[in-house]
Amino acid sequence: MKNNISSLQAQNEIFQAQQSVEHVQNAVSQALSHPNEKLIDQAYQSIEKAEHALKQASSFDNQDAVALVQSELEQQKQALQQLSNQQ
């Protein structure tokens, strides 16, 4: 039973990290569409939250799923950094 709970908790942590990255994708998309300081700041705040969620998820065994979510986050960070460099 303990393994089931641990497995469910791991899935939940990974799901939360994925949800956080989806929020980042939305925030970055908005910042790219309407570049202004407020939207860029919101995107960076979303990134911080997603990084925290990924840190929580990385303590579990499913490192392939964590790596996939991390890769998605890195792509969004690069897009936002390019936008910030243009400002």
C-alpha cells in the first residue's frame, strides 16, 4: 500500500509540475504577443513556480517524466530570455 501511495504522490507531483509548465507556456505566449514589462514579469514568476514544482517532483523515481517537463520549461525560458534581450 505504501508503494501505491508513493506512486500516486509521484504522479501528482509530476502532474503539478506539468501544470506549472503549462502556465509558463501561457504566460510566455502572452508576453510574446503583447511584450510589456508586466507580462514579462508574470512569465518570470510562473517560471519560478514551475521550477519549484519540478524540484518537488524530482525527488521521485520517474526521472524520464521529470526530464521531459524540464525540457519543456527550458524551451519556454529560452523564448522569454530572447524576448527580454530584445526589450
